[in-house]
Amino acid sequence: MRLYTIPSLLLLAGLAACSSPRLVPTSNVTDGTPAVTTHNYNGTASVGDFLTITVDSVTATLNYTNLSNGQSATVPYTINADGSYKLNDPTGNLLAAYEVPGYAMVIESAKSGPSQNTPALITAVESGPITISTFENNNYNYMQMRTAFGGLDVGTANIGNSAVQTSSYWPFGAISGGGNTPFNSSTMPLSLFTENASGTSLTGTVPDGGGSVTLFGTANGFFVVDTANGSILGLPKATSAAFNPANAGTYSAIYYQKLNVTGGSDGVETGAQSFAKATISVSSAGAMIITNPSGTVISQGTLLPVSSVPYLYGTGELTDPCYGLFTYRITTSTTQQDIFVSFVSGAMLFSSFEAPLPWNNSNSVYNYYYGVGLN
């Protein structure tokens, strides 16, 4: 039986970004009025922590509180040549970040989780007003990022006036045995969610033992879901399956990876965890190359719409074409790797899962990574 992780919640995820990382100016260049220099964010870590974050560009400091494990600190930062922030956290927790001021942040954390010792990727969006009606009659693609259960899910959520219909692909489900399956779907009533008094988040309880979740973001359509089993990031669907050449460009990325992982159907994993930076180049035709800082190619392929891939979309598979979600598969004589990518103006979500062949409840050693790139 599959652990209830994403299906009912994937509707409400996201990451907002619209330009490359930059400092906020101290005045408005058009009329001289003071510019906003402080930004407040809500964030979720891939290990399941919920954080509040304030960035002050005048003092060049980041203040954070981890509401899940009690951590807090004021962190000075400097800006690297590539636009990333070098964080000088006195606790040794937060290491580096990218920010699009007033929209989103991506942060490396070395000491997340209840024991304050687990590496995790934090994704945060600016705090802003949301209600249940924000999501009604909207459709999203999503990625779930976590540090257990194979690391990732991808899929779709179609939201009506009263319920959410979800369909997801979970690569780990193909190799883990124990009755798990790679394709899953669900229906969940919107009545399970409650608008919080702050007006900036929703809370709900997931059926079948999924526990409590918090949804937050801004009213521009991009949201993040904090769950005990990782972060859910979602983007509004595109209007067609075709790759949009406007998403071509060069992206600076931070990603979390876990290598030589072993794990059972209970989700407990062993493996080497780390963070890395990458440069991701995407051509106008959807050809993508991921390289590390030394120029070594990590992965490359041509992005295909999920709807055009017969092993993902069809009978017994994803029930929705997931317009705006792209993939490519790399198969060798011994391994298979699935890569997934989704875009929003100026940003991309990407993830990968790799395991030896055959992918048929082999419960074998596997690798995965996921991250965010900003253009």
C-alpha cells in the first residue's frame, strides 16, 4: 500500500519568479520614492520543516525562524558573481541562496528536520493573501521534493468548485515493491481546508494518515505546500503541450541530490546527501544541458511534452496531459533515468530519478536530484 504523500495536495504548490536574482534598489528610479527593501517569505524544506524568512537588502541580512524545530538566526549575506547569496549563518545551517526579491527564494539548509541534522532544500514564496477561492477552477502541474520515498513525485491537479482531482507519477513506486505503484490518483474535497486568521495561508488534514499541511503564497497563482513528507511546488498549466521558446535561456540552479540510495517500502533511506550548483542551458527547440561549475555535463536531452510520451500518459498512467510539464528519458544497457522540467517566467523546476534496469519492483540502489533554476 502506497504511503499517502501527494495526490490530494498537489493543486496548491508553487514557486514564483519573474527575473534573475538581483539586489533591491534603495529608491525607485522613475520617481525617487523609497523602494521596498524588506521582504517576508514563507518557506518549506524538502524534509518537511516550515519556516518564516525576512530579507533586508539594506543591512544585507536574512532572519529566519524554523517553526517546526525551533531554529532561528540572523544571517549576514554577501552576493557572489553568479547572483547567489553566500550566507554566513552563525549556526552553520543556511549555506547559500538565490532570491528574486519580493517573489521567491531557494536556500540550501544543512541542519533541517526534527534533529536539526538533515540537509534539505528550502523553497519560499513571498507572504501574501490567499483564500480557498484563489484555487477554485484552476489547474496546476507540480513536483514534490522530499528526502525519503524516492525523493520526488510529478503530476497534475485539476480543481473545481468543491474538489480536487489529482494524477501523479512516482518513479520510486516502480522499484520499491510492497504493493506500491508508480501511477496514482485521488479526489479530495476542498472543504478539508480552512482559511487561517492571518489570511496568508490555508491548513488542512490529508486523509489516510497524511497528516496536517500548510498552504501559502501570494494571489498570483504560485504556491507552496508544506507537508511532513516534504515540499510541494506547483505551477499553473500551460495552454498547449508544445515547448514555449520564451522559456529558452541560461538558468543558474541550486539542487539537492541523494546518491547510491537504498530504501524499502517504509520510505527509510540511506545514501549520500549533498547540494550542488549547476548551469542549465535550454535552446529554443527545448534541447537542455545541465553542467556543473567545472563544465562537466551532468545530463542532456530534448524536452518532450509528457502528453507525447506513451510510457507516462495513457491508460493506467497519468490521466491528464499535464500541459507545461516536460520530460526526457535516458536509457543505457543497465540503467534508466527520468528527468522532469516545468517552467514559469524566469524560473524552472527540475528533477531526476535513476535506477538500474529493470524497473519492476527491483528494490535496487537508486539516485535522485531536484532543484530550482533562475534565469
